[in-house]
Amino acid sequence: MSASQDKKRRQAEREAGTSPKTLAQREAEQKARKERRTWTTVGVIVALFIVVILVLNSSLLYTGTTALTIGDYEFTNAEYQYYYNTAYNGFTNQYSSYLSLFQFDTNTPAEDQPFTESSASMLGMLGQSVPESMSGDSLSEDATWADYFKAVAMDNMVQITALWDAAVKEGYTLSEEDSAEIDETISAFETMASLNNLRGADGYCAVVYGKGVDAGLVRELLGRAYIAEAYSTDVFEGFEYSREELDSYYDENADDFDAFTFDYYLVSAEKVEVTETVTDEETGEESEETTEEVTDETMAEAEETANAIAEAVEGGADFAETVSAEVEDAEITEYESVFGYSVGSNFIEGVSDWVRDDARAEGDVAVVESEGTGYYVLLFHSRDDNTGYNGVAFRHILINVTDADEDGEISEEERQAAEDEINEIYDQWVEDGETEESFISLANTNSEDSGSNGSSVYSSEGGLYEHVARHQMVPEIDEWIFDSARQPGDSTIVYVEAANYTGYHLVYFVGADEMSYHDCLAEYGIGSYEDAPTGLRQPDYDEFESELVAQFPVSFNKFVNWFAKV
């Protein structure tokens, strides 16, 4: 090939891009582009991974996405966590003395602790409502306490949202008093944050209520709760009932509502040693086993003693003296103006049936067998329909006397420490002007009665007890609040040594009800105890709230909740 032809060939190859040099250059360029694509892809993946890590460690999935909707309202995971942790903290605070009975350990994650039917029953006995999904046939076998707190949180979210929505539509706004109380709460968060080296109120809220929760969110949700509560109270108190309705409802529940006064003494049958031959189910071997048991003979002896006491009392002898003469160191138990519901709850059927019998008259005496235990001797005094007096309302602040050295006894120094503390609170109240509003604030901050000190974030009880019946409180307080000379605004300090506590009460008298206690029971019932009459108002209010809440269906964003669980 001539030089000119070779030159033309190389030129043609260059133009066609097929020359060895061009091919080599192209291959190098393709390799470089491939490497660039590879590193770009790796860079994108790394960048995405970093973004995911940053997102998961930020508050975005907690505050920037919708975790669930209630009706038309959207809620973030942070808001959900606030309600969950409020339910958790409220339970552990209110029932701190009962946690061991619930077999609940605050040092163990709630999702690792089973929630059983007995857990639900105990809550019911303590007057606590249990979500429908956490009791009866609806309760799952693998349910945990975390499931319970989630159910409570959801119930509270739906209830407050529905009531708040209705309240706002009717023009309700946050009152100055409630706004000031919320300010005090946030201020307390600031103080707690400082004491615990946290980043202000926002840092404290994040620790207590969950990631993404700050003081602004707590303020907003508290505001909703206060408005909802004000509206709920107005609706509850707004129902009206005729004389006929009140009397009819009371009469239907008279055995539970009436106040009974009676004395009793249980003649216990002696336990004696009983030896039996038992057979091992696996080996068939026989052995003798000795236990202490009540026998037919000791039951007969107890019955004989009980009948002797009853005959003497029927003959005019003093009950207490007769019992003391028959049984060494024995003391009778006196029940004064106790609700029939309590008689039915605390005694065997035979005793409650006898005491609540319409035919019962003053001075009646009876002996009732308690199978395997002994015999009750009963002396009936009276039955009252609660028409002769009005209930009262009072507030109190309780400071318990603490057995600081845990020696099982209360020393003078320990008692004095509690007295000094209650006096300091009293002095602060006087300095604040001795108003009911200042008393409420001091009670919520200082009282050790968790049932009335506003320990729940949805409650600002301020030490309040309403619609109180005679003999419902410890004698020292009962005597003071039902003194005929008592006037609204009166106050006192009362020292109490009771079976379950010792402490000082600063008591503030709010006033007497406008209705008789007979009508009060018909309207409000006895309380939230299991199977207790609820009164007329509660069912009417429950129906109203049920219809309202039904308008707010719940929908979950499962993806967001998977990433940002409580």
C-alpha cells in the first residue's frame, strides 16, 4: 500500500472512529464515564443513606408528617406520643401505691409486661374506666401494658378532639384562669429543666412526653384539653330532672343508696390441726399431712357463742359489753350511715340481704353463718333515705407524715416535719390572699392526695371533693365539714391518724349543695365503682358524648407509625 493510500486509510478510520488510536481513546473515555457513573451512583446512595439517618434522628417523622387523622384533624407522631406518655405517667403517678398489685414495673418496658383480665378488673375496682378493647372478649391473650396505654391515649385523643371541636363551634375559648394555669405548668417545666440540666422547657417536654414534643405543642394540647373540659362540664351540668324522675330513680336503687347504721361482730371458728392421709398421684405412695382447718366442731362452737351473744342483746344487754364478756379482747365493729352499696360489696350475701331487708327495724338482731369462717352477730340501728341533709364540697391539701427512718413508727420529729410543711403552705396561702384560686394552685402543686391534686394533665382538681355525704370522710374531717356553723371560705388544719395513712390536712370549705343528698344520689350516683348506680346524669352525658365521638373516625398512617413508634 502506498503512503498516500495508507494516509487516506488512517484518515478514513479517524473519520469513522475506527482507528486504533481513536478506539483506544473511546475505550478510555467509556471506562472513565462508567467509573463516573459508578461513583455518582455510590454517591447518591451514600447521600440518600445519610439523609435517611438524619431524618430518623431528627424530629421530621415526629412533627413533619401525619401519623393519624381524627375526623378532619391531622395529628403528628409527636402529638400521639404526648397522649401516650401522659396516659403512662398519669397511671404510674395516680396508682404508685398499687403498682406491685398490678404487677407493673416502671423499670421494665411496658410492651414487655402482660395486661390481663385481672389488670382490667383491678382498674375497674379502683373506679378507673378501661377502654373497650382492653377488657372482656376484646382483650387479646398477648395484650401488654403498652397496648393499654395506647388505647387510653387514643380514647383521650378522640374524646378531647370531639369535645374541643364542639366547644369551639359554640364559641368557647380558653379562660384567663386556665391560661394562667397553663403558664404555670410551662414555667414549672422550665424549673425542672434547670434542675435536671435539660435544654429549657422544650428539652424537658421531649424527655417526659417524647421526641418532637416541645413546650409550644404541650401548651396547644393543654389549651384544647381545658376548653374541652369546660364544655364537657357545662353539658354534664346542663341536664334537668323533674321531682318524679329523681324519686323514681332513687327508689329503684334504694338498697344501694340508703344509709345504714348497724353493729356486727364475727365470731371466728377456731382452726385446729387436722391430719389426713394423702396419696401421691404419680407414685401412689401414701403419707400423712397435717394442716390447720376449721372443722364442723369448731363451727358449732362458734355458732353457740354467737347465739348466746344474740340472745343476750335481744334481752336488752349492751352489744359491746356482751361480746367482750363472751370473747376475750374482742371489739365490735360499728358502721354508721354507710351506703347500702358498700354493705353489698363488703359483706357476704346473707349479711347484706339481712341488713338491707325492708322489714328491718331498730334493735333487730341476727346470727348469719359465714361458711368455713364463723358466724356474724348483727345489731341493726337504722336506715335513712338521705333526705335530711345536703352534701358538701371542700378542698384540701394533704401532707403525709413520712416514716423517714423506716423503723415502722412515727417519731415526734417526723410528725413535726409534716406539721411544719403544712404550716408553710398555710402561710403561703395567707400571703396569696386566702382565695380559693390560690388554694387550688397550692393543692395541685403540694397535695399528696393523688386523687384530688390535679396529677392528671387533663384534670385540675385543686384538692376538690364534691357531693360529699356524712361519714364518708375520716371522722376528723367529717365533723368539721358538717358542723352547722360552717361557712364557705372557712379553713382549718386537721391532723389524722388513720388505718392507711397519717398526715395533716389543710381544709377549705367550699359550701353545701343546694339539693338534698337524696336528690344528689339520684342525679350523680355513688361513683364510678363497678356495678354501682351511676345516677341520671352520667348515662345522659355518656349518650351525648358517644354520639359526638362517633362523628370522629380514626385513620392511621402505618408507614409513619412504623418508623416513629412510642
